[in-house]
Amino acid sequence: MKQVEVTILGQSYLLACPEGGETLLQTAVASVDREMSGIRDAGKVKARERIAVLAALNLAYRLAEMPRAAAAPVAPAQTSAAAAHGEHEASEARRAAAAQVETLISRLDTALNDDGRLL
């Protein structure tokens, strides 16, 4: 596993990254930095830990919304078996999104180790 130095909200972090995952990690870091900067710049929250929690929740909410937004409307003539299959796929997508959120929170906890745990 490779280590990559990143900067979030003006603070440097050394993060573990699988080989070949640097671009994806940099994209995630940019997203977290943008979200945290937006919260900080709004001026209502000053504590880094609270900013991180709010950013994580905002990003997690957007991630959880993705399967719903991507789902096509159900056609009126759709059979009940097809509808059940669609519900199963949506349920699987929600579980996958929840697992991704847990992974993101775990990574944030690791990155913010000096600042304390998020949740």
C-alpha cells in the first residue's frame, strides 16, 4: 500500500492508498476539501471536527441519494416480479452506499486521528 500526502482545509495528512488508486483518492480529497471549505467559509462553524462531521454527512447524503436519482421511473405495465427485482436492486444499492459511507467515515477517522474521532 502506498502513502500519499494530501491537504484538506490547509492541513496535511499522510494517507494510505492502494496502488493505482491515487487519482481516485485525489478526487475524494478534493471533494472533501471543497465541502469542508464551503462549510468553514459560510462562517457558522469554526471547529475543524464539527466541519469534518458536517462535510462527511453532506457527502454521505449525496452518496446515498445517487441510487435513487439513477433509478428509472417504473412503467405502469411492469409486472410485480419485475417490481420486486427492482426493489431488491435498490435495496442492494442502499446497502452498498451505506458500506461506502462507513468506509469514508473510517478513512476520515484515520486521517483526523490527531483531531479525534468523528463519530
